[in-house]
Amino acid sequence: MSTEFSGQTQTEIEAAAFRRLVRHLQEHTEIQNIDLMNLAGFCRNCLSKWVRAEAADRGVELSDPEAREHIYGMPYEEWKARYQTGPKQAHDGEHQG
């Protein structure tokens, strides 16, 4: 890599990229979790579990519904009712990658 960054700059860039990914997924509700899982090996539920785990590592308690709302931009059940299509999607975000 020709341009290196570290410390606070790296953290800020990575955080901004993560926020952009979350915003993209919130804006593109036509992208189903099962499609993400099949293509990329993770989904919105995985992201919410990763957020929850990282928060816990830093002493911040987030419930599963709180973490999911952070990723989905609304309560998970509301997102499912509005946007989930096709057959029941069995994946629940247990991927630990």
C-alpha cells in the first residue's frame, strides 16, 4: 500500500466507511439478507451482532434489538414487515466471521 495511515486517522476512515456501508444497506432495502449471505457471507444481522460484540468489548451493553435497529435504521420486525420478500429467510445472523 503506497499511502499508509494509522492511529486516529485509520479509525476515523474505517468508521466512516462502516457508516457508509450501513447507510447503503438502509437505502437499498431491495437487497435481501439471504442474498447478502449467499454472495458475501454476511448480512445485516451479522453486522448487528458484530456491533453488539464490539460494544460489549468496550463495556457498552446493547440488546439484540438495539443493535439491529442501529443497522436496519428501524426496529427489525418493522423492516421485515416492510421489506423482506420471498420465502422465509432462515438465516439469523449467526455467522461469526
